[in-house]
Amino acid sequence: MSNIKVRFAPSPTGYMHIGNTRTAVFNWLLARKLGGKFMLRIDDTDVLRSKKEYEDALRDVLKWLGLNWEEEARQSARLDRYREVVAKLQAEGRIYACYETAEELEVMRKRLMNRGLPPIYDRGALSLTKEQIAAYEAEGRRPHYRFKLVPGVIEWQDLVRGHCRYDAANLADPVIIREDGSFLYHLPSVIDDADFGITHIIRGEDHVTNTALQIQMFEALGAKVPEFGHLPLLTGTEGKLSKRLGSLGVRELREEGIEAMAISSFLAKLGTSEAIEPFYDLDTLAASLDLSKLGRSQPKFDVEELRNFNTHYVRSLPYEKVAARIGVNEEFWNSVRGNLNVVADINVWKKICCQKLKPVLEDAELTKQAAEILPPEPWNGETYSAWISELKKVSSKSGRALFHPIRMALTAAAEGPELKMLLPLIGREKAYSRLMGIEA
Ligand code: GLU
């Protein structure tokens, strides 16, 4: 096994949606492609918004998608470790206490903007005297803490975006601990990635600036900087364009009958130069992964397109990939799959073809005649039309008067799948009995 390790690090503050599912899919596929490990990290430092219910739901979705993880960690269980690192970095002068209130920071920000300058924190806290600090403390102010960036160029070769470059002079020292002592995302994430030996981080491009800051954090820890790849955000899913799509939960898609592999195939190829095609298992999809095929523009996610793709996926699904779920034989599956929208639609066909059914006789004379001229088996997709033309001749009936009683006798329903498809699946024995008015 290689040393490659990736992680998916959701915050359990909501249900899995298309956006974070895409991140999980890419990370998992990369781990598989490179023969590495996939880790689940629960980013639950925000105690107020993190909920067990969300965490359970996201585990369920990952399992359903087949994105299994070899290892897991929980940030709320690692606070002591984070504090230990903070103490060390503070002693080294890389973390410093600040006493400005949110209002004061806002005033400073506006003042800089008015002068046409970037709103970068001026590090005023670094020049506070002991007396000033004591006065703030006496006032009841509690410090928040910032990570001190060092001057220089921060660059990396992004797996998706190519060469990326930031000048630290244009970035503000990020706040890493709030006034109430709680951790912001940046530093714990880096400590975890370093401690767990994460080698590759694939995430949304909304994290690009964070990456610049975090590279300096990895360096401050003396850790190896991982590889980064930033995925262009989907439009229509990140809440920007459409609230409705943004909140679209994967659970709901699953309940609708969207297949796990249809979601993974769709998300892995959306926004790449490759066609979106069905992949029937994650290994094959992983083998096809090529991050350099991702474009730089933000792909549009349209749930209707996903639904259509799912239909296409279901209709092309090889029997061995669904056999365990459907309880019909291969011939049955191959005959009906072209008419299904979701796999569960197979139940309509199973009910008609495999279960006992009390026929409805609208024209007993006609259906008896029909039974008598049923051709011998084997039957195929052509059997029905040959049989019906013959019946038309012998009965001198046509149109609705001919078709409706036949359908009611064979299926006991006025509507349903095409009879031409159904007949071979019902089989001669059942068809004969039903046409004769016998439950079969
Ligand atoms: N919990 C963070 C998020 O969901 C993780 C970001 C990352 O991958 O580093 O945005």
C-alpha cells in the first residue's frame, strides 16, 4: 500500500448535498486510483451547529455511495492536541493574542477600504504594552488569536488549477481562535492533516485562499505540505444561484430512485472534457479519474439532467450489477430495463408477470378465442403482434374492442407496460389461464 492518504472532512451542520458529495467522490476516487487510503474526518468544532443526526445521515450517504473509509477522526476529540500546538506556536511567536472588538476591526477595515487599500489587519496587537493588555483584560475583554504569516511568496502546483501563487503581504493574519476560546477551521484542519499524514487534499475552490494560509501553517508545524486540488464550484448548488438546488439532499435523490453510481458517475465527469457516461462500479470510475481534465469554469448542476442521466443509467444497467436487488432473472431484466425510469419500477412488471392475478374479463368470448390461438412457446418480442393479427382475423374485432379486453384479462389493469414486452414474461401457462378467466 502506498503512503497516499486523502480525507473527506465534512462539518456535521447539515445534510449531505450535491456539493460536498462531489468533494467526497473526488477524494475517494483519487485514493483508489493511487492505491491509497480514504479517511473520514468529522469537523465538529462548531458545537452549536454540529448535530449527531447530520453526522449519522452523512455516514449513511457515504456508505450508500460505497465511499468506504479506512480510518476516521473527530475534531472535538482532539482539542487538547490543538491547544498543545497553539502553545508551541505561540511560544515561537507565530500565534499572537489580539484584543480588538468586532466593531473596532470593522472601523479599521472601512478606513483602509476608503483609502483604496486592501483590508489587511495592521498587527496593532503586536505592539501593545503590558499595561494596555492589562487594561483591556480589566475591561473584561478576552483575546482572540491570530496566526502570523511570514513574508514571501506562497506557491503550489494545484492538481486542478495549475500553478498558484500568493504574496503573503496581500493576506491578513487569519484569526484561529475566537474570543470564547473556540477554534476556527484553519489550524485544526492543518494539525489533523499533518498528524494523520494526509498527502492529497481535494476541495472546492472556495478554499483556495485558505490553502495559501494553510501552507504557511504546515510549514510552521514543520510538516510536509500536501498536494492540493481545488474543484471549480458547481453553480446552482452552492446556494448562490438557487436555494432549492443548493439544499438538494442526497437522501432525497436516493429516495427518488437515483442510483448511487449514477450520482458518482455524473459528479465525477461534470465539468470535465469527458462525456458523462454510466460507470457501474467505483473502481472503473476511479481508473478513469484524471484531474487535469477538469475545466476552470464553474459547471452548472441541473437536477433534471441528473434525473435523465439516471434513467439512461438504469436502462443500460447490466444484470449482474442489480441482480441482488431485483429478484428476477436476467432475461426478465433485459426485457424490461429499457422501459424503467428507476429500478423500483421493476415492481410493476414483477407484479403483473410473476404474481397471481385475478383477470378481468370484459369480453369472455374474445379472450377465449385469444387463448385458443396462443402460439406455442418459446415466445419473444414478436410473439404478441403475430398473435394479435391472427386474433384480429378470427374475431373480426379491432381497435379498442380488441386490445382493451386482452389487456384487462392479462394484467387486470387498464394501463401498464407494453403487452408486447409483457407477454413473453407472463408466459404461456399464465396467459392461457388468465384469458380463460382463471386466476393465475
Ligand atoms: N470542514 C471543512 C469544510 O467542510 C473542510 C474543508 C477542507 O476540506 O479542508 O469546508
